[in-house]
Amino acid sequence: GAVVSQHPSWVICKSGTSVKIECRSLDFQATTMFWYRQFPKQSLMLMATSNEGSKATYEQGVEKDKFLINHASLTLSTLTVTSAHPEDSSFYICSASLSAAGEYATNEKLFFGSGTQLSVL
Amino acid sequence: AQTVTQSQPEMSVQEAETVTLSCTYDTSENNYYLFWYKQPPSRQMILVIRQEAYKQQNATENRFSVNFQKAAKSFSLKISDSQLGDTAMYFCAFMWSNYQLIWGAGTKLIIKP
């Protein structure tokens, strides 16, 4: 099956620094990628949706300038947490779709990365 | 707006028993997908089973099956012959044409030896 590689799996950083998380589709071209945040014992919260070559669409309440998303190619999307603070500590997960948002595919699946635990000291 | 509700925060059964996890959803869409995902302690999201709304036949994957009631907007997951490795958080999710997943709050399933 399709594989999505997310790196790093965990990162510890100092408050005020920036952290970049990568999400790569290894054996398919991901037209659409999603970034989620998950707090302990809670469900996933969608942060943003990105289509290759265009600006990401952020969910309400998610700061665009703080969580920079770049989807420069069909196999790579990055999430950069800028000037990280302790409240940004969380588990971040990406997922990738074969199809573009707005289309309806009869066999659509989403593939998830393994997640990144961010701890900001 | 689409919503997904999982009313069972936690369930616990003995190994080899059958367990059913509940999920209801609300939507005005006619074409959509429904999913059950499993998140074990590793926190990797694993697709358990998927159902396309236009298909009347309930999806099955080995020991996992669903009871999809479109009119009632219900999508329950049945796990037969439960195994210790089934211990995990289970999330019900809804997706339509924009490929955004709407997640339920999750059910923590514990399989006891």
C-alpha cells in the first residue's frame, strides 16, 4: 500500500525557535495533503489543507503566520511551526490524498504519516 | 455542517468476544465516505474499514464489519473474535468530496486477556 513518511517522529526545541516537519508520499503523487493536530486523548483537529502548487487553506482559528505550510511538489509538504511556544506542544499528523479536493473518486483513500511529537521547552 | 458522534468514550471486553462500537453522523450530502480508523499506542492511524455511501452492502474486512444504516445515519463497527492487538483508540470519520475528514471523538477499546 501507499506510504507516507513523516519526519521527525519527535522533536524537542526551545521556546522561540522554529521547527519544520516534513511529510513525504513515497510511492505516489499526493495532490492534496492535510495537516492535523492531536492533543492527548482527543481526536484529530484539522489545521489546514494544501494542494500542490497553491496556498494552503487554513481552518478557522489556525494562525497562518505561525503554522507555515508549503506543498511545493507532489511528494512533499512541510509544516513549519514558527517561534514555537510551550502551548504549541502537541502531536502533529499529516495525511495525503491521491485526488484533488473537489473531485469525487470512487476508490479514495487517505494515507497517514506516523506523526511528530513536538515538545517546546 | 457535518458532524460525527461517538457516544462511547471507553469500552472493555474479554479476548475472543465480539464488540460493537457506535457512530452516528449528520450530513445533507448524498455521496460520501465513512471510515473507521484505529490508533494504537504507537499513534499511527490505521485504516480499519471504509464504506461508500452509495453502496448498500455493508463493508467487511476479516474480523471487522460495519452496520451501515444510511437513513438512520448510523455506522457501527463490529469486531469479532477480539484480540489483544485490537486494543486502541477507534475513530469514526466522515469524508465527502473535499476530502476533509470529520472525526468523531473516539472510543478507547480495551481487550482484556
